[in-house]
Amino acid sequence: MAISATLFIGQKGNTTALKQPKELACYGRNQAGETLHGADAHPRYYYLPNQDLDRAMDLTSGLRKFKDCSAAVGDRNSLDRQLDALTHLEQRKEKRMKADIVASTNTIASLVLSAFDNDKINPIDMYVVAYDGQLFIRKRENTAAAVSATKEDGNPKQISVHKYISYKFKSLATLAQPVQFEERATIEKRSKRLCNNGDAFTSLTRAGVGKTKLILASDIDCIFDFREESHDNLRHYAQLVCNPTVGATGEAHRFETGIFRVWLSCFLAGIPRIICGFADDTNTLKTVEEYATADVPVLLKEHSPEVGARCIAAIKWYGLLTEWLLKIVPPSTDAQSVKPFKLTLSDNHLKLQEVEVDDAEYDSIVNGEAVLSKEFREWRQSLPAK
């Protein structure tokens, strides 16, 4: 009989024990959609001196020249790049990396936010696969969203101003290398640098909550200060976000809700610093504020106790839902078999349903590459049995 279970999103957890995230590896992606490893993966470096704010920087400049790399990048929910990086790491270490769950930080954040968002804002529709003693979780590809993002001629629609502003702020606030190594002309002309959604730098980290160990992939916006070549660089990373300037009470509440979501992603990944730009009604960058990730719960509690209380609630729910997944899904202890599930949210309950053989997606999950890449399976099958 197929396994089926539900978890009420209002259920309270007790787990608050956390394992400090540790960086295991990093990798990159270029505009052609190629995955870059080792020295070929380059992070960007934060650079936005205060005097630049006096230059009335327009965050919509270059909008029509934005380079959409979606076709080259492919399914952004795919685990392929993360599994490729994990394979490289395991080959270097000559052993399987210990973890209970493998997923992207974005995926785990969505699951945690299911306790706070309605399913219209944050729909949960994921695959959960038990394989080789671990659970692999990814979002299902949203084909409807992909279709709506293209024009009738098949080309991508122009990016929205709201989304573009985020890319532009990150472009203005970063350099390809530390400032002392950049040419003056490059620094002064960075406002004219064209934006794209292809380039990315990702950190592979091991984190933990309660007794659950996770390997997460997190996109990194920049290095705040300097990079250590052979060490864990998590403490040097920063997340960049851009928001409208905050004036009225409603705007303050919207900012607090938004910064809670950013905090959650940074908290899960171990990113210690959030740098927030604020743009006025003309989309001109006005101010920049820096927040330590660890201080955000305290700041939220002081200004909005309701939103601040979500931080502790989120940690407890994080522990509860990961514990529930491991309890419900029977462990697959070898690299030959795959046990597939779908995870959805409806009527205030997470629902985990085993995918049966007659399901139209069964073959693509179990025998195809809907979740696990062929290369990753071949690598795990080459390892000695546990």
C-alpha cells in the first residue's frame, strides 16, 4: 500500500538545537549555462562607497538591454548542478558525504515559509526521493509559469521593473574582483554594466537542525570583505536586497515581512550579513543599510513583535518538518533503488504521497533524471556498499 501522510502547518515544534552551517565547496554558473568548479567559479566583491549614493543612481537604467539567460540555464529548480558539485566533492574526499537531506536553501526556505504564507503566495509542489540513505528534495518545474514568461514568438518577455531593480542593485554594488585589483575605469563605469540572470556563484554547505543533517546549495551575492583561498568562506558572504524606502506604517510592515524572509534564507545558509538598498518612487537608490543576520530577530522583535516571533517559530517548524519527513519516508539504504514521493500543501496541511508505478511521472523520477542525474547515480553506484 502506498505511503501517505499529512502534517498540520500550525503544529508546534520543540527543536531549537542547530548545527552551525559549514561550507563544503562552491561552484558557479555562466551565461551559457555551464557549471564552473574550483578556480573557475568566481564570486563578486562588495563595493558601494557612501559617496556613490550622491550620484542619483537610476536602478532602471539598462532595463531594455537586460540579458535573459533562461533558455541556456534551463530548469532553475533542478538539482543537477548541486549533485554535480556534490559528486566532485565526494570524488575528492573519496567517500560519501554524510547527510539526511539534500536540497537547495530556496527549497527548504519555501517549506519553512509554508507555516506563514498562504499557498497562493508560496505554493508547495515538490518531489522527495529516497535514495542511497538520503532524501533529495526539489521543486517541481512550474511549466505554467515558464509559458507565461514567454511571448507568443517563444522569446522571453521583458523582465519586470521590480525584478530588474534587484539585479541592477547587485550589479552596482559589486565588482568582479577586490577593488584594489580593479581598474579605475571599470569601477567608475559599473553603472553601465549590463545585467543578466545567468551568472551565479553558489555555496554548498552542511547544516543541521535537531538530529537532522542537511546539505544545502545557496546562491551567494557577494563577498563583503575578503576571500580565504583554502578555508570556509561563509563568514565573508553577504546577501544583497533592494526595497522601496520605508515611510508609512504599511510600508514598514511590508519591509519587516520581507526582511524576515531574507533572514530565513541567510539563517539556513549561514550567510552572516544582509545589505539592503532603498530606492525612492523614481527608482533612484537613496540609502543602504547593513544588518547582521544574527541581529535581525532582535530588531524585528523591537519594532514588530508579531513578525519577530516568527523567527523562533520558523526554527521550531524547520526542525519539526525535517524530522517528520525522515520519520515518514522509509530509508533507502542502497544506490540501486529509488523511492519517489510528491510533497504538496493544501487545506493548511503538508501532504506527502508516495508516487505509484501507474503515475505518469513515475518513470521520469525513478528511471529518468527528473530528480537525480545519471552521472550522480553512476558515481554513487561505483562506491562500496555501506
